[in-house]
Amino acid sequence: MLPAPSPHAALILVDVQPDFMPGGALACHEGDAIVAGIDRLLRTRAFRHVVATQDWHPRDHVSFAANHPGRAPFEQIALHGRPQTLWPAHCVQGTPGAALHPAIDWSAADLILRKGSDPGVDSYSAFRENHGPDGARPSTGLAGWLRERGIDEVYLCGLARDVCVLWTAQDAVALGLRARLLWDLTRPVTPDGDAATRATLQSLGVGID
Ligand code: VGL
Ligand code: ZN
């Protein structure tokens, strides 16, 4: 296991939700393989601060292919002047697939942060929504929550390694936080991208444990 994390470190668990598991609406490759390890890690109470994010979309969300007649999941469109992947409808607010994974004991989580509720903007990172119509990326408030608790380091795990976990790592570094990624407690939507994901993380200075 890891050396004991600093009391000024937070564990961020990204989108560990049934819709990202095999059989779910937007399955990650082997997504269910991380569940037992995350539950074990939380039960150790090794982290003083724990944040869980929850992808949480309205049914009319702009990222859903079904809301773009003639388009199919995993196609790309332009949205607010940038590429947007269209996804199968997933993590619809209040549905079982959007729940925090029921096989994990979440009682150690200090903050449960929902993201993606703006119907017109996607939201991958725990820190900022994707670009909106005005070109800005609205804050989720997480940076302030961490700052006001004196947190300067984040450990990241969850789903998907190549989407929401990666975007969260990039934003963490941009905010001046030290960041580490618990590689085996993440899984990707697209396993072919693992080498590129690793290279991107390394070039950012994100530690890979
Ligand atoms: C995610 C695609 C769409 C993720 C969320 O959690 O990585 N990916 N929404
Ligand atoms: Zn989503």
C-alpha cells in the first residue's frame, strides 16, 4: 500500500456509480474491478479528507446522443465551439445508475459533490464544468472547499480514467495542488488510450501510484 498520506491530503473518488460499471449505461472497461479496492481503502480511514463526486445529469442533457436526432453515442459534435463526445444517456438524476455505488461504504466521505446538472454544459472535472456558451468553465466550488481546509494534495481514483479522472487531474495541477493517481483504482472508457493517458499525467507531474 501507499505510505501514509499527509493530513493535508484529500482522497477524491470520481464517479463511482453503477452506470459506469459493465452492464451500465456508459460502461468503463472492467469498471467493477475498482469497487472492492475503494471500499477497502475507505475502511482504512487513511485519509483525513474524502470527497466523492457524482455525475448527475437531467434527462435533457446536451451530452446525450438521444437528445441529438440522427446522432449516435460516441460520435463527436461541436458544442460551444469545442468538440463534444455524445454519450449514451447515463447518470440521470435520481435513477439507480446514478447512485453512489451500493457495494461501497461511503460513510467516510466528507463531501459528496454532484456535477453535470446544467442541461447545456458537460462536466467532467470535479473542479470545473466543461466550456459553456461564453467560453468559460464554471467552478464547482471544490477548489475553495479544499483551500479552506488547508488541503494541498489530492489522491485521485474512480471513473473514467481517460475522462473525468484525467480532467480532474489536469485541473488539480492547474490549481497548484499536488496530485497523485491511484492507477489500479481507475478504469477507462477506452483502454486503447491508456498509454496516452499515462503520458499526459506524467507530463503534468501527476504521480502515478
Ligand atoms: C464521464 C463521460 C461522461 C466520467 C462522465 O465519469 O468519466 N464520462 N460523463
Ligand atoms: Zn456524464
